[in-house]
Amino acid sequence: MTEDLSSRWSLDPAVSHLNHGSFGAAPTAVLDAQRALRDRMERNPMAFFVRDGERLLDEARAAVSDFVGCDADDLCAVPNATAAVNTVLRSLALSPGDELLALDHGYNACLNALRFVAEKAGARVVVVKVPFPGAGQGEVLEAVLRAVTSRTRLALLDHVTSPTALVLPVEILVRPLRERGVEVFIDGAHAPGMLPLNVSALGAGYYTGNLHKWVCAPKGAAFLHVRRDLQGGVRPLSISHGANATRSDRSRFRLEFDWTGTHDPTAFLAAPVAIREVGGMLPGGWEAVRRRNRATALRAREVLCDALGVEAPAPDSMIGTMAAVPLPASLTLPFDPCEPEMDPLAWRLLREHAIEVPVYPSPSGEGKLLRVSAQLYNRDAEYERLARALRSMM
């Protein structure tokens, strides 16, 4: 009999958790490891931070770097991908008239960061429209390259889009953009644990990924990778002791990012445990985990499209371990002023059916999308129950 892997998590069993993509969920073994690290920190803070901290961080960074495919000296720990995006954008020396390119499928927080730095510098954010439904890899490539001008300084591209759950062809976008003089920042918030990664081989100037999502590390674990030739121009959001450190055994990038002030580093330090724990849940390791979750997401999308009477909005090749489907007009409910932070359909599904699932506006501004995630604790029956609930509301 196949093990019910949901027992490895402490999620509320009374709720169907179909939204792993938003915040992730750490297995109990990973939380236990983080708790042990916190206990060690509190038993002797001086030993933890001053004498042991650098070694612990080096070990965690080496494990994460090996997992995502890069040199450990080119990677630093950050609390989340949004912090990484802000770190790089705040480091850019922009001039009036410069252009920053992004997609209309981009993450709202990152689009806000682009607008913030552009406004301060007199630069401009160019938002590329990618059709959905209907986007294929060729359409994405064509739309992005068509938007490039002689003033384009940076392209911020999602590896996996948040609202539409599309795996974008970043591996074929980086080179032509760099050939046009455009540096690339890949927002891979969802990619680690969802996709096989070789960050160095992509060649992007900057890459960030969350570890609390599909790797299932504790909240607050993420990384920023900066190509070595660009590291001299990137400074942390908090300038601290590393700015005037006299050590010569580490790069300025390492010295500045590894210590930005006192904080709890245990989420990132526990990331290697998450890599081992989740990768060990299936025979075949992480390849099997990714394959299983993707197959579940594809089946879920098929069940939901059948129930809603809609076509699959993107090719299978652009689906990872999440899937978004367009909602018919009958399920586009008016907002409830008592729940302004939650879509009314999502709220009704939670209240009446104990199903956690997000509903987003479509990037086109027409209609809404429902997005499901597939993690090892999910089962096909949960998506079938969601489909029945949606049909009952139509």
C-alpha cells in the first residue's frame, strides 16, 4: 500500500490544502530541525552567531547551491524572492529614460518594486502582454524580444508565473536578450523543487528562488544568485559590518550579504534538511517528486476543465506542479466588503467545502482564474471534490 505522505506534514486534516504554491508547507521533520537550531541559538547566542554561524551558513549554502546548480560563492541567503528583487533593483544605477521590462503575468510585489525604482530614477517600466489562454513558448519569446529597445536595461522574467502558473522558456530567452545588451533577472520564486535547475548554465545576471515553497523549507528561506561579473554592483538592502571588513579570504559579496545584522537564520540553515527530507519521500528522489507532482497537477487541470467546460489554457509543456484554469462568468462573484482580502469564490469554497484554493484576476483584466497546486500530501480525490463543488455553484 502506498504511504499517505500527508502524515509527514502538520496541515489541518479538515481542510483540502490546494494552494501549496502561495506559502508552501514544511514537513514536521524540517520544523523539528529548525527548532533544534533555534534551541542551539538560544542556549549560547555568542557561540551560535560568532563562532559557529559562518560555518553553519557555509554548509547550508553549499547544499542549496548543489541543489540549484551553481557555485556556492555566487549565492547568498535572503528571506524571500521579493527581498532579492528589491536588493538588485535598488542596486541598479538607472538614468532617466531607461526601460525595465516585465511581463503582465509578473508577481504584483515585484512589479511594484520595478515601478518604485523607475519612478525615482525617471525610468520607465514596460509591461509585455502575453496571451492567456493561448500562450506558447514561441509567443512568449516573440513578445519579449519585440518589446526590447535601445533603452532596455533589465528584463525581469518569471521562471514560473504566479497567477497563471506557466513555466516560461527562460532558457531560450537569456541569450538573445544579452545579445541585445539587456541583462536578465529571473524571478524563480516557484522553481526550486518544482523544476530541475542549473542556475549557472542559464547565464542570467540574477536569479532568485524561494525554498519555502516547493522545497518545503521553513518560511524565510530563499536565495539570490548573482553572476560573478555583476557582484561588485550589488549591495544588500541593509549595509552592515561587511562594508568595511578588512578580510581577504572572502569576496566583498560574501562579506556584505552573509551578515546584515542580527536575525534568525534558522530557516535557511534548515533548508538542507528539507532537500533531504522531501527528496527522500519517494524512491527516485527529487526527480520522482517533481514527476509525481506534475502528473497530479495535469490530472487536476483536466478534471477542472471538464467540470467548468473550458479548454486547457496552455500546452502541457508549460505546466509544472501548479495549473490555472479560466473561470466561467457564472463563478465570477462580486466582492464581499466583509472579506476584502479574499476573492468571494475562494471564500465560499473555504467556508462551505473546506477547500483552500486561490482565485486571481486574469492578466488581461478579463475574467478570473482558479489556480491549484500539487504537492506530495495532495490526492486526486481532493481535486475531484473541488470540481464537484464548482459545478454545484454554476
